[in-house]
Amino acid sequence: MAKGKRVRGRHAPQDCRPESLVSTFGYSPQLSEGALVPPIFLSSTFVFRTAEDGERAFRAAYHLKGPKPRTPSLIYTRLNNPNLEILEDRLVLFEPGAERCAVFSSGMAAITTSILSLLEKGGVVAYSTPVYGGTDFLFNHFLPKFGIRTVPFRAGSDATQILALLEREVGPAGGDAMIFLETPANPTCVLTDIGAARSAIDRFSRGRKHTVYLGVDNTFLGPMWQHPAQLGADLVIYSATKFIGGHSDVLAGAVLGSRKLIEDRIKVGRTIFGTIPSPFDGYLLLRSLDTLQMRMTAQLKSAESVARWLSRQDEVTEVLYPGLLPKGTLQRKIYDRQCLQPGSMISFYLKGGKPAAFRFLNHLRLAKLAVSLGSTTTLAEHPASMTHSDLDPTERNELGIDDRMVRLSIGTEHCLDIIADLKQALRQT
């Protein structure tokens, strides 16, 4: 989060930082029989006081003409729910520059609903590569069915390259478009300059009628260590399953942005697509937010130690971690501009290719062989044959996702225990 940032919170006694507000913001115990934490509102349907209240509630929900309620009314859990509304309010605390949040049943639901809510047939999504395998599959196999064209470009592209892409790919199309960034890239950790992308979009958009949105998937660094909305992103997207959830026990997603985009466009799409999470998922995420700063800080500290240790091992040819970027390089300059910390995701290459990588993974004891990331448990996987296996093999190798690569998501275990586990597994390679 922004250093020293304070937020005036509802029901807070004074201006507070987000980590101080997150347990109480947006909720009054007096409205729920004095319960300290929000009860789980499992009801699918909510009762109106009068028929007039119901009419006003639906006018607001479907953006119809006529008087609206002063405050949003609860109608049906496919539209809204107390647990989810509190969660959305609290997630905004961690994203300076964002006004509203919409939560979803998964990260993929968040991405899909956002794009289909903003773009129509003839629209274009230009996306940095590599991206998460599920995102890549959506872009290459599903969006074209809706008449939305998708165009890849390399992560790390600068403003001039992105502007040229917009002129070439979006200009002739004439429809609305989105630049979609995943930075750092999964699993290569390549950074793309969010501010540069914003600059390119603004230059391209002068004098044009159609809109180009900037969406940033911030899952890899999480809400503590990078704030895309402050850097010009229209949408900040998360798989909340990862660091926000943090316990490998809930699937969810989130999108943050302006009030107009979230309330008037994306939440309307969510209502119709039915991609809202359950109240119980909201409860689990509210529980997790209380420890978000502590978990991510512990993971960060261990990851820094692990990355430095890996970089000294003979079995390892290269470590990909933002905290190890050499000073003076373009990637380090981007990191210094837009990242607060390097996070807890590490990729590295092993001598001996796939056989060595598989032997390493098969001999882990403390770390678990599993996909996903951001958990309190250290996780290890082989991207080329798991999370990114659907990518074209030639393209995958060109992007650096080859058989030598292993990806680590560092958990909250003691760093010396993690290193000891990695050490004994490396001996088997």
C-alpha cells in the first residue's frame, strides 16, 4: 500500500491506515445484534419494506429512469449481499486511486465479465505475454467467438511499441479496446511499465471517439506491493484466491476501478452472467483480509532470502525475481517506479532440463507440488507442463517458459526450513 497513506473509515474513531481499518471498515456491529464480525448472510432473497422501495431498488439495479434509493437496497444475492458489499468496501482500502470494487466467483470470472461488459463485437484486446494459462486460453479460444479480436505483444514493451500496436491493430478496427497487462508476468516475472501503457493509450485516444481501457492483472504481486490504479490503470484485476484469500480454501476474483466503470458497467454484467461469489466465500475473504499485510510481509522476507540463496547454487542457472534485477537496467527502472516490494514469487532454471526439474519437484518435502500461488504454504510447479501447458510450444520456449523452469510461491514457513527443503531436493537433480 502507499507508504503512510491514511484513510478515513466508516465507524473508525480517527484517520487510520488501511491495515488498521480493515477489520472494521464498512460494518456497524449495532446493525447485526452487536456481533463483532459480520455474520454470514446466507439468504438468497431480501425483503422490501414497501412496494415503492422495491421499485426504486430495481431502478437502481438496472439503471432505469426514475427515483432511486438514497443507499443501494439489497434485492437478491446474485446482485448484492452484505458480506460481499463489506468485502468490496475493504478491498478498496488497499488500492489507492480506485473508487469501487466488484468481487467475483473466480479470477477468470472477473476477467471474463469485465471484458464482456466493456467490449462489443469488433473490439480488440491487446495483451502482454506471457499471461496465466487460463487467461491465454480465454483470449485465444473464447473471445474470438464473441467477435472480439485478441492481439499478443511481449511483456516489457515500452510506450512507443504499445502506441504503434494501437495504431496498427486498434485504429482500423474503430471499436472500443483494452490493453491488458499482467505485470510481473506469470511465470517469467518480466515487468511492463503501467505508466508507459497509460501514456500510449492517452496519445492514441486524442481526437478519437472509441475508448481504450487499461486493465492490469495484479495477482502476481498482490495488493500490498503494487498499485496499478495510481499508475493509470482503469481496472485492477485479482484472482482473490491467491494472496487475498491466502489459505488455499476459497475461489474468488476482484476488479477495482472508477465508480462509473464498476457500478454502471461491470456489476451490471456480473448480475446477468451470475458470476458473483457466495456469501460464505465473502466471509472467508473478510477473515483473510485481517492478516493480509502480515502474511504478505512474512512471505516477502522469506522470498528475498530464498531468491538470494538460489542464485548461489551450482544446480541453478538463473533466478527470475524482481528483487534481483541489476541496478541500471530497464527492468530495474520499471521496478523502482511502480513496485513497492518484489513480492514472493520466484522462478528459476535448473541444469539438466525437464528430468532435473521433475526430480527436484518429486523430492520436495516441506513445499508442496501444486499450482496456484499466494498461499501460506510454499508451492512449487513446472509451468511448461502444468499452468502454461496449453501455450504453443514454440511460443512458450521463446517466452522463456521451457522445460528447465520451476516456479515457487513462497509461503509463511521459516525461510531456513524452506531453504533446507530446497537444498535436499536440489541434491537429487
